[in-house]
Amino acid sequence: MRLCILGGGGFRVPLIYRALLADRAAGRVTHLTLYDLDSTRLRAISRVLAQQAAGVPDAPAVEVTTDLDRALATADFVFVAIRVNGLEGRALDERLAVQEGVLGQETVGAGGVSYGLRTLPVVDRIARRIAAVAPDAWVINFTNPAGLVTEAMSAHLGDRVIGICDSPVGLGRRVSGALGIDPATAIFDYAGLNHLGWLRAVRVDGQDLLPQLLADEDRLTSFEEGKLFGAPWLQAMGAIPNEYLHYYYFNREAVAASRAAVETRGAFLLHQQREFYAAVEARDGSAFDAWDNARLERETTYMAENREAVGAGERSSGDLESGGYEQVALALMRAISHDDRATLILNVRNRGTLRHLDDEAVVEVPCVVGSDGARPLPVDPLPGYAAGLVCAVKAVEREVIEAATTASRAAALRALAIHPLVDSVAVAGRLLDTFQAHFPELDYLR
Ligand code: G6P
Ligand code: MN
């Protein structure tokens, strides 16, 4: 099987390669093509992969290219993991939003809107190329904001594009740990949009174990989401939200923390990665060690601002190594290519699953996956508190898609102004002006 990664010079590619190296099953990936705009980054990542492959028999062959059509031509699976404007763009979104007193996070709030407006024209071109050059390939989207990007790509690729995120699995794993069960034996009733979902039940042999966890305050606050949200709020909802909902439920604290921070998450990662790529380019020490050290530092500091804002303490060590999205991606590829039925939480078109949304809306829900792709499983309806937010944020996503497809500045303004985390139309107007002033990629909005 042949896998192609768009954004192949990206920092997380060795995580995927590690999962590929560990896969000894028949029909595994034997060829990996890395496509990127930046050949320096491709070279650096190839060095890390070569070190990972040393001594592994039949390690997947790696090829690098800066030619998109060539990368796509022979692919059975395409991973889309790009970052328009790189980490510079992420850091700038954060800084400009924070200056206006709102969040600049890459997937949530004003920052997510700006990032989406820059990203959609690029993924639209990519989706058209895939449809033309590799119409039979399965496309797995990692590019954030993942739900929005997957929905935009589905206009060209239909159900052949599937979006993934590691946060629902991570939540399932942590809740299982607190319950003392093996996550493989449980059915997780999780639903919403990407980075905006709720775990409402954990069923083992037909019995929902979540109520007993919610009732036990010590166990409930023993893991990341319990610490972030606190027992009273989880008990009031009767559900455990995705960690990204912290930006909504504790918005004032999150904004205050981002204003007080010495540097934003994007700026921190920008500096860290500049150093990493430069060190590998200069052959300064082991490429793999440089990568692994940077990876661990990145994991340790993940969502540190949110944890600090509510005194949640350090990240648990179990969350640093647990193998997130590459495992979901591998399980998804295997299920499709071997018709090996698996249930995974994925971003797919709604098709009636969540009754508040239309059929084309991309949602994040448990799906059964086989050779015919991913089909959403029925879930309990969203409770009112969740449905309200899901509909509000989907309306924002739709405005972003309209802005990108019709080059409409008015739609972009609506996207910012109606976002639940942008508290004034005046702020939305100023944000759009500043985003356009700093990103030539937004010149298309008229
Ligand atoms: C989680 C999210 C991803 C996101 C990543 C950001 O894994 O699910 O969507 O890309 O965190 O982490 P970072 O280290 O870039 O802040
Ligand atoms: Mn994610």
C-alpha cells in the first residue's frame, strides 16, 4: 500500500512513521511519499525517518517530492497535514487576536476563523487535484481547523475524505483509566463537532459507567478534563466535554492567561521548531534525538495556559507517550483497506446523525469503518446545552466556507461577528481589517 503525506516535512511525520514501522500486518504501507513546499523541511524529516528505520527489516521506503501531482499519482491513501503560513501564521493569529482581547487559538474563536479563511482556498485546490489525479484514493485530513477543512474538501471528494483528531480517543483513554476499564471493551457515546464534542456515556456490556464516575469526585478530578472543568460543572452537564471546550466554558480565564503569557503557544512552537530544523540541517547531533526531545517538550507544555488558568497542575505522564492521532490514522487505513470493521470517532458528513444539523454538515461522531469508508453510527441526541453551541459554531463554519468559496468579505465579517467567543461586532470588524493587513493570503476577500 502506498501512502502520501501532504505537509510531509511537518514535525509530526515521524510519529506516523513510527506507527508504520510497528505495523507488521499483511497489506501494510510499504511506500511513503512525503510532499511539501519546503525541501529543507523534507530533508530534515527524512533524516529523522532514516534513523527510525535503521535496523528495521522491510521498513517502508520513503520518497520526497515538491511536485504535488507526482506525489498523488500512485497514492492509495493521502494524509493532508498542511499549515498555511506555517507557525508564523499561527503565532500572528494569536497575537492579533489577543491584542483585541479575544482568543487567537488555531481552531477556536477568532484565530480559528482567520486560519480557516487562509486555509480553505489552499485545501480547495488540493481537493480538486486529488479528485483529478487520484480519484480512488482515500483522503485523511489532519489539517486544522479539522472539521471545517474536512467539510470544505468534501465538496470535491464526498465521503472519500475523512477528518481525524486525537482528542476524542485521548478523552476515552483517560476516562477508561479513571474507571479502571480497558477502552477496547467500551462503547463511547461521544458527539459534536471537532474540538467541540461531549462524552455522554461509556457503555460496557450495555451498562453506562459514566454516572458512577461523575458521582465520584476524587476519580472525576484525577484526569485532565476533570481538572480543567472541575467536578460541579461536569456533574451539572452529566457529560465530559472535549478539552477544547475549556476555551468556551472558561473563556475569561483563558483570555486572561493568554494575555499574561510571555509568548503564545504558536510563538513557542515556532522558536522550538526553528531550532530543531536548523540543528538537523547543520547535522548538529542525532536528528532523532533532536526530534524526540522537541516532541516531549511540546507534549509536556500542551494546553499549559489552560491548566495554569484553573490551577490544574502538570500534564499526566500517561498523556505524553500514549500515541494519539497516528494510531487513529493507522486503524482507519487498516479498516478501509482490509474491510476490517472498526469503530472510530471521526469527522464525517452528518447524514441525519445529529438532528440539529443538515446532512452535509461534517460532525465528529463514532463511525463504523470498512472498505466502503466511514459511516456514522446512531448516537443519543445532543442535549440542549450542547446543541446550542454546536449550531452556533457550525453557522460560523458555514460563513467561513461561504467567504472562501465566493470571496465574500461580508461572509468573513459575519463569521467573526457571530462567533460565540467574539463579543462585539466592532471587534470583529477590526479583527478582519488587521488579519487582512497582515496576511496577503486574505486579499481575495472583497
Ligand atoms: C491536539 C489537537 C490537534 C492539535 C494539537 C495541537 O492534538 O487535537 O488538533 O493540532 O493538539 O498541539 P500543539 O502542540 O500544536 O499546540
Ligand atoms: Mn485535533
